[in-house]
Amino acid sequence: MTGRDHGAKNKIVERYVMNEQDPTMPEAPSPAVEAVIVPRTNDIGGLEVRRALPSAQRRMVGPFVFLDQMGPAVLRAGTGLDVRPHPHIGLATVTYLFEGEILHRDSLGTMQLIRPGEVNWMTAGRGIAHSERTAIEARAADKNLFGIQMWVALPKQHEETAPAFVHHAAGDLPTLEGEGKHVRLIAGALYGSRAPVATFSAMFYADAILEAGARIEIPAEHEERAVYVATGRIEVAGDAFDAGRLLVFRPGDAITVAASEPSRILLLGGEPMDGPRHLWWNFVSSSKDRIEQAKQDWRAGHFDPVPGETEFIPLPDHKPAPVRYP
């Protein structure tokens, strides 16, 4: 998903330009926690979206440069999610749902429905366009939507790779169960397992459902690590954190997360990126000039079109603040 979409009336649209976090956000309460990020909440046509990355406290965690929580929301009968075709460069988008479904279309000719527990991984590389909508047949009744979209920055040597799309069913993803927890590995490597999606850098991304009292360790093998609390309440080193918090941990510290109540958390991180990144609208790159070129290409219609789509989101006519990732 991306940029502000001024869709038609009665359509729920998701995209908006990056908003900085409130500088009065709370400081980390524990020596093991480097930052506690409270996402800014936006209501976009009835769909609540919370953005945790990028933030004033932390621009990225490992290769993750963007984290949006969609919902939870009820999309009323006759409406749906309608994010019109829009472009990306220099990143991979990772869509993962807890509830609901989204129909993905892209300029490669892909048309793929994603449901809870499945993974849509789209590599933008040198350039791709895509749309995200509620399928026509799903609009007859009320439906829930709750999920996460991440953007993963590509290493410099892969920023201009060929665009690609892969989908993996929930049953294809490694899982770990026992002691009150169910962990599904979405991407990368963790706990001795590796997810099937091919990544361009060392990383991990997992969905963990915890019963009350369950505990889970966050390995210290990666330098940059974080936990996003999607639902419930957790404790780390005696400090409690409610849903809608991104906890960024200090490198090297042993971290154990305990669930105070039934909770769902996302574990994410990886190695630091190979230099700074810049973000403007939907574009991520190590080069400001490359972002300028992408802007010109989208404005001039040089991106490949999305089959089956006649609409698109124009380049913003205002100037969203560029973001540099240290």
C-alpha cells in the first residue's frame, strides 16, 4: 500500500504520506529496550491505520523501513478496500493478514488473493505497480480486515533487481508450537527454521500467538530486533506494554517476552542496512537521484500498467517530507 489515495465516495482507501511521530513519545523504561514507539493512528475512510515505522525515534529495524497496521476494522456491505495502482522501487512489500482478505494485482500480471496466515511478498526492485482491493464478490456482506504491511529495503546491489511476486500458503510456512505459543515464520530465519520466501538480506519476521503466561525468547543473533504488540499485553524485564507498541531492543541483550494475557506479537529484525536510505512517497532508495527518476517515470506513465485496472494514484501534488534512514 502507498501514498494518499483520493478514491471515490463509499470506497475505503488506505494510502497516505508518511507522518512523523509525536516527539513526546515515551522513553524506553528498561535498559534492554532501546525505544518504545506508539504509532500514530489515522482514520482513512473508516479504516484505522497505525504506522510504527518510520518514526522520529527509529527509522528502521534491520531492513524493515515501514510498518503499517491495518484495522481491525469492519468493512460494511457494499464497500471495500480500494487502493488504486501505485508504484514502488527499491523495496519488497510483505503483506500478512490476521483477518479478512485482499486481492493483489500487479504490473507483472499477477492476481492473487491473500488470506490470514498467508504471505504476499512483492519485490519492487527497479520498479513495479500494484493495486490492493476487496474482491467484488466479497463486497456483498460485512467483512473484517486486520493485518500488517511491511516494507523491506533492498541492499544496494539488489535495488535495481527485476521485479517479482511470490505467494506462500499458510501451510507452507514453518511453525513452532508448545508451551502456550504458536509461532509462524513469515520470512527469514529464526529458531532453527527458514521461511520459503527468498530474501536479499539476513532477517527474521514471525507471527507469535501467546496464551496468558506464555514466554518467548528473542534470540540475540541479529543486531537489530523488535517486537510489535498487535493484540494483548506483554511484559519485558518487568515492564508492561499494551497493544499498539513497537519495542526496539538493544543489540546483544537476552530478551524474554511474557504474555500477561492472550496476545499476538510480531517478531522482526535483521542486520543493519549497508548505508543510509531515503524514502519519498512509495519509493525507497540509497540514491536521491534515483527517487527523482522514479517520480518522473510515474508522472510520465513509464511504469508498466496493472492488467485489469483503469485507475491509478497520481504522484502527490504536494511535497511529502523526504525521509533519510541512518
